[in-house]
Amino acid sequence: MIVLADTHVHLNDKRLARDLAGVVERARGAGVGLMVCVGWDLPSSRAALKLAGDLPCVRAAVGVHPHDAAAAPPDYLEQLRILARQPGAVAIGEAGLDYYRDLSPRDTQQEVFRAQMRLAREVGLPLIVHCRDAEAVTLALLEAEGPPLAVLHCFAGDRRTAARYVEMGYYLGFGGTLTYRRNEELRRVAREVPLERILLETDAPYLPPEPRRGRRNEPACLTFVAQVLAELRGITVEEVAEATTANAYRVFGC
């Protein structure tokens, strides 16, 4: 059986947590052997760490999402620093910029993003980056202040931006949006980026792949993403699984 790694999933979201045993069982049945559970604020980061402690197939990322930047308490960075040093923590994030919804002021988003960049460098963990409708600013900030290792979660940029991130030694995460047939630019990026810089993810319960549009996403659906990536690159699903899972273990030190 193939072994896949879901490098971005929200098992700590209530839509998955209320069916967690079934979600994990179906993931294992689909060959998903590693799941990185990602926090978006302090409580969800703590929940991710608890899951990492309870389930051997789960690791945790701790961070503050741009949507939650304005609500972060004054000592959020110190609390994240403590969480990042707990067993099971393998990344900082998700952190970044979201100029689509703008749920936090943009200057606050940037301030919290920069702080988490510095924290990632300090604790020696990769940074999981959220970017929506803020590609140019995100790239500029990462070029100026970014840590040595980062993952561009749910990458949605163009080929030039992708090439720049590869030059920086960063990784691109591809999920359900890769399966959307109208997303031709993203498919071109997935064909051209070196396979050793690609990670697979679901972002479950969000962004279900094409065959499950309109339904809740979950880690077992990662097989659809792997299949599309294999078709785009003209290789087997086994080759995709072997490469992307090795990448995940290398990035997150699992």
C-alpha cells in the first residue's frame, strides 16, 4: 500500500473532531500515515498538541492565523514559544496574510506574521504560511525576514512566484484546489515545480477535492490529490506518494 502524508489538516476543527475516530480510521485505510494538525490560534494549537500526544500518526503546528491576529492576546508570542517546544510540535503556523477576507487589519496581520517568522527561526522549526490575495507582500516579507524553511500552504501563486520560493529552498503545498479542472495555472505550476519541493495536503475540513465538492473534506481524500498530481506529471501514484511523503518527513523531522 502507498503511504501518504497530509501536511495540513485541521483535526482540531469541530467538524472533524466530532467524528475523529472515523476520520483517522478512514485516513489509515487510504494510506495516510502522517497528519500534521495545524492550529490557527492558541486554543486550537493546544488542541493540535493534545492530538499529537494521543495519536502516533499526528504531529502539530502551533500558530496564529491572519484571521485571528487581531484577537491574539498580548503574550501570544510567549505562549507560542512554550507550545513550540512541546513534544509533537513540528512547525509554526499557520501564519501569514489574508487580504481576501481582511478579518484582521493588514498592519496587524503583518506584525503577527513577522513575529512568527522570527519565532520559527528562534526555535528552529519550519513555518507554515497562509497567503490569500496577498502574494506580492507575502513574498516580499519572506524574502526579507523569512526563516530558512517554510511551506506555502495551499499554494495559489503563479509560476514565477513558485520558482522564486523553490530558489529560497521552500516547499509548496498542493491540495484539493489542484483537482479543480479550471485551475489551469496551478496545474502548470504542479507540473513544473521539482517533485522534491512538493507536499500534499487536504486543509480538511475545507477545500474538498473535485469528486467531493460540497461535502466535508478529510485526510482520506488526499488520494484524489495524489492521483491528479501523478496524472499531471506523467508518473505513478506510487512515485508521487514516495516522493511527497519523504519530503514531509524531511521538512517536519518526523
